[in-house]
Amino acid sequence: MKIDILTLFPGICHGALGESMLKRARERGLAAIEAHDLRDWAAGRHRVTDDMPYGGGPGMVMKIEPIHAALQALRTPDSRVVLMSPQGRRFDQSIARAYARERHVILLCGHYEGVDQRVADHLVDDELSIGDYVLTNGALAALVVTDAIVRLLPGVLGDAESAEQDSFGDARLLDHPHYTRPETFEGWRVPDVLLSGNHAAIAKWRLERARELTRERRPDLLEE
């Protein structure tokens, strides 16, 4: 799989792409991930990528020309172009699974007051938001989406079952609690059932705790 992140601040991405799971996925050839500077496609000596909004108002708006030029250079027939935007549909695990089946994803990161609407209307295939809040720019959101997608690719995680058992999986439940050594710390004990060796009882306990946690914190998942 290939992921291209198109941003005014590729340096934000370089640190995350060089660490942990994303680094391993790249080194093993399981995912080709690159962050590109949108200014490389801006015209003129000053490589301007933004301008004042028509109709007035605060802030600056990202221009369509550099974005169009960048997409012409990066896009292929297999590409799916995604604009990271507060106006986009809410990103979730089901979307991550769908995108993990794509061959090439281009994540376009907004900045300033926003992006010229003609980009959303004519140049992208999807708009995604990672939550009901606003970030300074979309590079952080693009990294969140990248991480969620890449960890689902075959061979990226050490144990394939890890992704299957995560919160927001097919069962629409939050993940159950996890414990490890020591057995007792400051008087706080690991639940006895996890020490019993009874795998059926452990599975039952984990399912019950997952349902309990979901009812308490995310009842909307059960309603869905």
C-alpha cells in the first residue's frame, strides 16, 4: 500500500513516520508512506499557497492551483484522494478497514482558515474529520488516519489478532481491560479469573467487561 501526505508542514510527519509501527511497516516494505511539501508545487519565487478569502473575513484560504498541480503529479488511476477537514465525515474503525484495502491513498492536509471549496468539489474523493474539534493544520489528523490504516495491513502487527480484538471492531464493543505482571501491586490484584488458566471463563469475563465498559462509556455503540 502507498500513502502520500500532502501538507505545508511535512516536518510534523517525519517524526511520527520514523518511529514505532509506522517505521517498521516502511522498513519491511509493507507500506510506502511519504510526506510531501505542498510548496514544491506552488508557482513563483515565494511559492505562495494561500490568499485572502473572497467576500472578506478573517484568515487565509489555501489556493487551488498548488493542490491541483500536486495531485496531477501524485495521482494514479488507483488513487483515492482524501481531504482532511472539520467538515468531513467522522473517521472511525470501519472507514480505516475500508481504506486499508486501497492501493494508494493521498491525504490532503488543510491549514489556515480552510481550503478553496473547489478542491472539495472537484479534486478529492472523500473528506474526513477525526473529531468535532479544529486543529491548526491537517497534518496531525492525517497521521492519525495513516496510523489507523497501516496497523490493519497484513504483517504490520506482531499478532494479527491484536487488530481484530481492538475497540470498535466487528462486535462494536470497547476493548476489555488488560493486566500483566506483577500479580499484586500496592494491594491491587489482577482479577482471579485471569490467573485461573480456564480459557472459557477468561473469554466470558472479557466479553462481560467489554460490554460493561461499552454500556458505561459509549452506549451509542450498542444502540448502533
